[in-house]
Amino acid sequence: MLASGVAFAGPKVLAVRAWPGKAYTRITIESDAELKFFVTTLANPDRAVIDLSDVAADAAFQQALSTLRNDTGVLTRARIGQFRPDLARLVLELNARAETAAFVLPPVGQYKHRLVIDLTPRDADDPIAAFLAKIIEREAQLERAEEEARGKTPIAPPALATPSAANAPIAAGKTAPTPEAAKPPVAAPPSRVTSGKKPVPAVKPFVVVLDPGHGGEDPGAIGPAGTYEKDVVLAIAHKTRLLLEQDKRIVVFMTREEDVFIPLADRVKKARGVNADVFVSIHADAFTRPDAAGSSVYALSERGATSAAARWIADKENQSDLIGGVRLAGRDPALAKMILEMSQSITNADSLKLARGMIAEIQPVNQLHKKNVEQAGFAVLRSPDVPSILIETAFISNPVEEKRLASASHQLKLARAIRGGIRRFLLAQPVRS
Ligand SMILES: [Zn+2]
């Protein structure tokens, strides 16, 4: 029997954190030794029950739990009790049915042992499906706008005459011209033909994927004044999206819109799932020396990093999965490699073009750390068929740049530059004939 007041020899709970999101809510229990756990779910009302072996439901655990706020996504309340002398029972009260997954992570970076509990609401919106619906809506808008423009302006202005295609159906006067045939070729937006993709209708909007780095449990780099990389890059991405979507031919998908952790492979999967034309990952750099400064733009290299610094940065950004915590590490590396080799080389050329244009746009806004495109093996850039770059906007480890990164006006300047770099690339795509 365990007398009250006697200290447990088992793991000590150090902190409990919650990361609520639209997609899922993550609860992290940090402890000084690995937690042994067992999960069950109950309905009416919906609950997730986590039994923790050799853990004391003591004041420290209660205190850690009390830091959870009540407006945390699917989680409404968390309570802990000593179910048996050797078993603490954590009950998570939910406001909806949710899939519950739990796993442990070994110590990494600033974190000790962690038990991660992911609660995914059964009726959670699929962000990709919602985005694809948005693209269809935008296509319809563009189509309507084009039809309207055709109604108001002469169908084939003499200066732009391409008689055979544009005039023939009109001259026949019997059937309405198809949108394709009636379209003056010069007025058509450039096609999205990249890297062997099939040509798509000219009214199809460009799809830009913005990828704010890190999030949730993974703060990214932390500035000397305490600014988190994950927060500034999210703010810059939101601003970039607003600016880009002023052009109705562009729709923007963000790999995360909130403070939530998304594994690197899922970011790539999302970009491919929405059939992206470009993928731009946004980060802030950190270095041990506080005077390191300036922006850098990276493209993927499978052959090796162009510099030791590039390799160092890539290793650091690739660590995100270890820090943020990925549930299933097992993926198929052989298959991934094969797909990569099939189409990577074409995309690499496009990625380099995108990166060079981006450097030209960023240069007037922020000094450059590297004047040339750097190449390294970033996991997040591994879409074989999507031109992809990673921008290190500035050094958050530099006190001057940290301050600038945190200011809304400088974020907006960077967002304008990123928009400029993306548009420069998209609008330079060959015009479909
Ligand atoms: Zn980063």
C-alpha cells in the first residue's frame, strides 16, 4: 500500500500542453522518464481515457493540467485521478467523437520524454477537399469574368487578330463559340504547364502553396528576445496569401493556418494533393553567432549541399519532425526515391528559376545572407513535380533582425517580396497556344 505523502518512484510529470487545431488537437505530457500508458475511448459523453502506470496524480500533475485552457478544440475538460495506487487515470472530456492516437517521443532539444495524444474529430473538415472546392469556385468566377469581358469588348480586336480560331465560329453565327475558341489568345492567362503536367484550361487558377515552418510543439528557432520562428513565419504567410489572392487567377493554400504541428511529409503531401504550381516554405534562420544576418533562398539538392552552411540549415529544419513529433515514422523510402528520380530534374530547373526570381525580389527589402541560390536536402522540398523553394527570411537569432521580423510592417514588406517572386515565376510560364 502506498501511504499518502510518500513519493512515487515512477515518472514525474513536468508539464502538460495542448495544441488545439481545426484538423486535430494535440495534448503533450512531458515527463522525466518514459510514460507507460493505455488508451481507451468512451461514448455518451465522448471521452478519451489515458491510464498512466506508476504515475502519481499528485498536486504537481494537477497543477500542470490546470494550465490547459478550456477552449482547446475538441477537448472541453481534462481531469486526473489516482485510479489505483500504481495507476493514474487521465480523463479528457470531448465535445465530439474523436479518433484518439497516442505515442511517446524520446527527449530532443529542449524537451524531455513526451507522451503525445492526438485527438482528431471524426467530422473534421478535410482541408484539401475544402481547398479543391475553392479552386472550382474560382474557376467558375474566372469563366464568368471572361464571358463578361467578351460581352463588353470586341471579340477579336484587329490588333490581336488570330482569325481562324477566334472568328470562324462567330462568322458561322449558328452556335455559340466555345470559351476556348472565342478567347483572344493574348488575353489568356499563361498556362500551368510545368514539369510534364497535362495542360489545363486557361481559366484554371494558379495554385500556390505557402508553407509556414514549424508550429505547435515545434517553435522553430527562438530569438534572443523570445520571438518564435513559428509565429513570425505564420504571420508572413498569412500576409503573403492576402496579397497574392488580390489576383483572382491565384489561389493560395497554406499547409497550416494556425499554431499546429504538421509533419514535413504531410506538408509535401498537401502540396501534391492540391496540385500546386509552386510550393514556398517560409522560415527564419538561427545561428550561434548573433551577428549572422540576411535572407537566403534554398532549392532542393539530392546530390549534396552547396555549402556546409546549407547542410547545417537543412539538418536543422529537417529536425522539425523529431521536435514536433510524428506518429508514423515508417514510410516507403524506395518508392519515394523512385518517384523523385523520375521527375525531379525538370522540377529542379523550375525550382532554381523560382529561387533566383525570389532573391531578386527580396534583395531590396532585406540584405541577403547568400547572393546565390543555396541547395540542400530539405525534406519539405521533396515534391517531385512541384517547383519548391525554402526561404530563410532573416536571422531570428540576430537581435536587429528579430525585431524587424516581429514587426507587422516588415512582415508586410517581406510578404510583398514573396508575392513578387511567386508572380514573377508564374507569369513567366509559357503561354498556351
Ligand atoms: Zn525553420
